[in-house]
Amino acid sequence: MNPRERTLASLLFGKPDRVPLQVGGGRESTRNRWHAEGLPEAGLPPGGYPEYAYRLAGGTLPWPAGGPGFAVDHRMMPAFEEKVLEVRADSQVVQDWKGNICEIGLEFSPVYLRNAIDFVTRRWIRCPVESREDWQEMKWRYDAADPRRLPEDAEVRGPRLAGREHYLAWSFHGPFWQLREWCGFEGLCMMFLDDPAFVREMVEFWSDFIDALLRRALALVVPDEVHLSEDMAFKGYSMISPAMTREFLVPCYRRWHDTIRAVGVPVYAMDSDGFIGELIPIWIECGFDACDPVEVAAGNDIAAFRREFGRGMAYRGGVDKRAMAKGGDALRAEIERIAPVVAEGGYIPGCDHGVPADVSWTNYVETTRLLARATGWL
């Protein structure tokens, strides 16, 4: 099987020759630790440090090669200016690319808030949409017809990707995620109660924008997956009730589902941190095939989910990062815990979020070795 076939078979309860080996990636602070503990700074194989860890673990199978992508950019255009507004004794106040004013540590720059370079704690001071006037000023930044949203060679690149052997996925912000970026978490949650009409207006705008962008891109290439980011749960519970989720968000999810299924996109996937047990039934109703990262510390149990929801949902992630940090017996027990779900199919195991800096390089290699055994790579 090629990497594309293997991933589709794994997520759609087929019969892969082996399950993709996707242990997870470390951010800057994690990689800095690993370099200090033996990960070379240069000279890594084409697959980077994941392949290097696999080779150290004794792996000899060919590492899956990537291939050309087809980027679809749904971020605001233009972005706000990234700048430092005030430097304090042990922190700084900055404006990020989304227009948020927030306080972060002195060791970071505003660019750290643009992409997931590292784990950055911040204190929100002002969000870009706190009034209807702010909202009117925000909307013009989202033009689905802007040519910059697709590759410059999209008309040529799209058809060339039809016979690809690598897996092609697009990721978009879901409506909850995007409204939270505009309004802030507290502001959005209060708005669901205080001004539900405004929430509906913003959700409908986002639904229209993403649907139009999807249709533009899908006319040129059909990806293997459309993946939504929502992050709408705490430890133990979702951030809004299942009833609110159905009322405000489900119409958007279903609309995008119908758009992508009409052209044959096989995998519709959802990402949310926190406890997702209340949300999985809703996602199944909306046609989602898979979800991630299934954080164990939030109360998620992938074996229990499989018993409850059967083949209605596939998963990625689900390996407790705390066990990865502990290593030894705790790590072995964790891999034994998830092994039956791997064997049943519909599951690509890996770290249940970005790999944190308390995971040593030795334990990352050992996690790779144990997962390689569980997934058929050793």
C-alpha cells in the first residue's frame, strides 16, 4: 500500500498493510531539549526526527514520502500588524496578527502567536470583535475569491494531484474556533446567552465564506480529508452544551459535509481538545468520520469510546502524553491499553496533543518503538 491508501484504510475501517506511524511532533522547547539529549541538529533522514527515532528503534521499512500539497488559506487577508505595544518588567503587551491585544512572556515575540511554534501562555486584554462596529470592520478581511487563497499554479497543480500516492488534507477553523478568535472565549460564551442573533450572524458568515472557498478549491482537486479545528471542550465537559452545539453549529457542519461529499472527499474530521464524549454523538450525526487528539487527561478513554460508539467514529492520537513523559512501566501500560483499539481498526495512535517538553528524547524513541510494534512497523 502507498501512504495514501494506508491512511484511508486505517481511518475508514479498511484493512491496511500496517497502520500509519504518527507518534506526534514536538514544538520548539521540546526539540531544544531533544537536541540537548542526542537528537542531531542536522543530517537527519528525509522524514526528519520521526524517521530518525524509528531508525533508532530498529525500524527498517521505507519511510513514507510526502508530495506536493495544495494549500487553501482561510486566514484573514490582510492580517493585523504584529507589534509590541508595551514592555513590562517580566512580560510584554503585544498585538497579534488576528488583532488581539494580549500579554505574553518576554522570551516570545508576536510571531509565536501566528503559528504553533511553541506553547505560549497569554493573558487576553482585548479581542478584535467586541461590538457590531468591530464586526463590520472585520468582515472585509474574508474574501473567498481572493486569488492569494489558492496556490499561484492552482489550475495546473490541482489536476496533477489526481493520481497522488501521498495523503492530502485541508484544515479549516470550525465556527466555534473562529468566533472565539474574533470575540475571545469569555466574550463568545456570554454572547451565546446575551446576543444569540449576533452569534448566528457570525456563524452564517463563516459558513458562507468556508463553503465558497471549499467550492473554489474542490473544482480543482479533491483532497482525501477536510479537517476542522474547534477546541471546544474543557476537562470533563464541552464548553457549550450539546443543545447549543446542535442549535448554533450543526447546520454549518452539515452544510460543509454536503459540499465535500458531493465531490467525493472520503474523510471529514474534527479536532477538539478537552473531553469530547458529549460531542462525539453530534459529530457522528453530522457525518464526521474521525476525530483527534483524544486527550486522556481530559477524561477521554478511547477504548470506552469504541465500546460506546462502535465504528461510528475513527480516532487519531489517544496516547497519554503524561505516560510518554514517565516512560518505563507507565508507557508500556499505556500502549497496552490502546493496543486493542489499534487492532480493531479505525485508529491511528499517537500523542494526544503536541509532544510537551517533559518528554525526553529517550522516551520519545521508546514510544516510537512501542507504537511501531503495535502498528506493524516492527
